[in-house]
Amino acid sequence: MSPVKLAILDDYQNLAPAKFAHLVSSGRLEVVSFPDTLDPREPADKAALIERLKPFEIISTMRERTPFRADVLEALPNLKLLLTTGLRNASIDSEVAAQRGIVVAGTTNEARRPPDATTQHTWALILGLARHIARDDAAVKSGAWQGSTLALGLPGLTLGVLGLGRLGAETARIAIVAFNMKVVAWSANLTQERADETAAQLGLPAGSIVVAPSKLDLLRTADIVSVHYVLSDRSRGLLGKEELAALKPTALLINTSRGPLIDEAALLETLKAGRIRGAALDVFDKEPLAADSEWRTTAWGQDGRSEVLLTPHMGYGETDNISSWYEQTAANVERWLDGKEVVNRLN
């Protein structure tokens, strides 16, 4: 029998192939990696992606890097198993996949101890922006010394958390315990009772996390705003012109969640005008960023523009984390080849 064909997408560090080596050496699997991301929202990329993936029965994709909407799934006649990292992938049309007999399965983080990778990255961005780490590193290496502005001390400041799920709650706990900050939180259905329950689960007293009366109240109050919201049709554009205008001129805005939660055009306008102190972003509307993206080409922190710290969606980018996901993915491929049920099925 010919080996089953597996396409590995968007594995930027080339970690995945080694996890499938035993299946390749046994002759059961043929693996091809495609580390360059094609975005099917662009017509040319969509055509190229479909042509690339037509021969494959199995596709392994990194969560939300390459969308698999109905139009793409319907153009892949050989696809039988679609594997993603995580237990939720909003960029896969799981219902259409099920209708076409395509199994969709994910991975878990159950073995990891908190704080998880994204929470650690959130605090790296907060500290990096508040203390000008990237700016000062570039200055020293170019022969300069201290800049014109000093670091922002965190104790006593207010952290505003948009979304008090697992990641938002852990970010809040660190703010209180490690940095003596105040915390306010908001989400569409969050109550003070629920916030107190969350605080108790974190080992904090009731009232440690104060629920803001409204989203705008949080934005007007917070010195640092960190976004931890799930992207959906309802939450897309959660922060638009009105919300960004409510931020303090001295505020820092952090987004390690999803790019489309913030209106990109409104955010660019706000930062170019220097209306807030700065922003640190790990996520963007379209990823990877185009070479000519304004995020790449603007001289941030100069001529009245806000300081901007950018990272390439590395919130979950830990070696152990991603290696574990690919190990789980390989185990699911082996189950599927053996005719067994996959685990963490999503449709």
C-alpha cells in the first residue's frame, strides 16, 4: 500500500517532522512540510493553497495560522483528517468538515503548570514596554545611552483586564501578588460575584478584582489594559475608535489574544497621533505581517508617535509547549492509521 500523505503547515521552527519519523520509516506515512503561510482570504493565496493541499489525506495545522473555511474544505477532495493545536480553532469550519466526513481533532495543555506560556508573554510585554527594554537595547547597541523618557513603575497602578477567563485571571493574579497593582476587570457577562469566585480560586480575597461598571469605565480607569477575550462575531472590534479614545494619555495597551479584537485602523491612528503612551502587540489582523505593513515601517516612539513593542505571535511559542502539541498530533495520526478513534475530537 502507498503511504498516506500528511501536510504539515506553518511549522516555522520545523519541530513537527521528527514527531512523525517512526511512521515515515515504517512506510505508513509520507510527510511534506510547508512553513510559508498562505492566507486563503487572498484570492491568489487561496488558489495556491488549494493546489498545494489537494493530494493530502491528512493536514496538520497550527491553530488559526491558516484558515479552513467551507470554500477551502470543499476544494480538498482527499482530505480525511484535519489536526489543529488547541481545543478550539475558530478558523476551521468544523460543521462543514463533519458534513464532508473530515475528522477534526486538537490537543491539550493539561500537563502544564500555570502561569502558561501566553501569560508569561503578556507580562514580558508589559514589562518590556513599561521599562523600554527593546528601545534601550537598540540604543545601547547603536552607541547611544538613556532615552528621553524613564521607566513606568507598576506598584500602585491599575491593570484593566478585558476578559476574566483562565488567561485574564492568571494575569490579574500576577499583577496583585507580584507587582502590588490594583485590578479592574470587564467582560460582557462578568459580575462581581463571579469575579470574587475567581479571586478565591486564585487564593486572593474577595474584592481583589473589581468589576468595572462598563467597558468604557475600565478603559478610563486603567493605567495598563490587557486583552484576554475570545474572538467571535460579537467580540470582533471590541476596542474601536470610541474605546481607544477613552484610554488615558499615559495608558499602555497589551494584546496577546487576537488581532481583530481591536480595530486595526483605529489603533494605528491612535498610536501615530501619540494619544496613548504605548502598545505591545503579539497578534495582528493578518499574520505574518506583510513586509510593507505599517506596523513594520512606522518609526514608532519618534516625532510624537506612541512607543510600540511588537512580537510575532509568540505568546504560546515555547519549545516544550509546541513539541507537546506535535507529539499529541502524531499520536492521533497513528490512531487514525490504526483505525482507532482519535482523541480530542472537535466535530
